[in-house]
Amino acid sequence: MNKTARIYVAGHRGMVGSAIVRKLNEEGYHNIITRTSAEVDLRNQQAVADFFAEEKPEYVFLAAAKVGGINANNIYRAEFLYDNLMIEANIIHQSHLSGVKKLLFLGSSCIYPKLAPQPLKEEYLLTDSLEYTNEPYAIAKIAGIKLCENYRKQYGSNFISAMPTNLYGPNDNYDLQNSHVLPALLRKFHEAKVEGKGEVEIWGSGTPKREFMHVDDLAEACLHLMNDYDGEEWFNIGTGEDISIKDLALMIKDVVGFEGELKFDSSKPDGTPRKLMDVSKINATGWKHSIGLREGIEAVYSEVKELEFAKA
């Protein structure tokens, strides 16, 4: 991408989109186009068409999505499917119609079957049943991959896709009802410490294993793919390392400085037993993550305890 290229970051206020904007600015890309959801409803086909006609972006990072943790995914099933299908279909289609030079669609590791072999390879897509709790979101993200794949096949569009692992970092969601596990644990342990509680409740058994990557590593990978990859395959983006929820909780407990006990609530769902990404393909292109898990959690906690949690 030329440094003066018109770059549209869809979802710029979310954790992923804001990280991409930060990275672009750091690398000298300043002609960045953004819109809030109040300014352009990405679910509205005409609104998206009007926006593309007005702004004429040359490159698109599609990071806009309705997202949430296991609880939100399971409760708002129709919204997670409808909203995400509409957002990606409108942006990808208008990118085609307006002659966008390149688009990067960001999906999720939940696209893979619940019981797929570990680590998860890109070729495992559509080989078995999905995890029920986030099936609607996964189906929407699979549709996004297939849209990019088939606009490329039919029209020659340079649309590529990347599937990040579980992310954390600045601008994460800390709402205990619909956040992901890592930010939820950070808030729980912080509040328990401040309030002098003797224990913290952890959803599930603590045995599932998850992979976590700092969102700044993802932003670096996205810019790498935009500048250096034009093929038809999609990529897993992750660390290639995982940790049990119990061990993650113990790490966060230590970072926060909480001295109480852990209490596991096995009545709450565990979700997929394990989700570890095979990142050999993206590593082979020259990109590898650089932020260690504990290092990343310490940096995030240092920031949010002063801002997000100041009221706790």
C-alpha cells in the first residue's frame, strides 16, 4: 500500500479495528477513513453503497463485527448471525463494485469444528459440526471467507481472509455479561481484590485450553498480509501456544495481586475443549507474534486498572 492510499478500517472503534488504526499510523499511513456505526449502519446496503461512492477507499480492513463471549453468543444467536452476515456482505460487495484494490476480511478461530484435531489447520474448515454455543457467529464468519474466496474466483478481486485466535488488549470489552474470558477474569480479580473478597468464581471446569494473542500482534500481521500476500488461501493468526483456563486464571490472579481462592462453577458451559491454531502457514510468510502472554496481560492491566476499573 502506498503511504497516501485511502484506507478504510471498518470497525475502527473496536479492539481489532483500533489496533489496526494505531499500527497504520505508526507505519506512516495517515489517509485513513473511518465511520462510527451511528454515521453509517453497515447492516444497511444503501448506506454502505453511499459511503463507498462518497469516500472511494482503495484498501479495506474489514474488522467490523458484532462480537461477544460464550454467553452473548448463545443468547443473541439471531443477531450474531444476521448482523455479521449483513456487515460483511455489504462491505465485500461494495468493495467489488467500487474497485477496491485489496480487502482483508477478519474472521475467528470459532469457524473450525468443535472436535477438530489440534492444532487447528486451515484445511479443517467444514469437515465436521461446529460448537453449538457460537455456531451462528461461526457460520457468519465462514460465509465471509467464502465471499472473499468466490469474489476472487468470479471477478478476480484481491480479497483475502485471516482468522485470529482469541484476542485481548486495549479497547477490550469488560462487561461481565458478554465479554470474553480473559477480560472478564481481569475485571473479576481486580474487583475481588479491591472489595477484599475471599474467592473468585470461574465459569466452567477450568480444563478447556485456549490460545490468547495481544491485538497489537494481530494488527502487525494484518499489515504484513496487506502488503505482502495476494494469494487465494486464508491464514490462521495466533501464537501457536495455549493455556488452560485454570492456569490463565492463576496467571491473572498473580498479575492483579489477588490473594483469595478460585471457585469453579461447573454448571456454566465450557465450550470447545481446546482451540489451538496451527500458525505454520502465516509464520512461513515471515510473520510471528512477539508479545508474550504474561507481558501482554501486565501491560493491559496496568492500563485498564487506571481507566476501566477506576470506579471499582
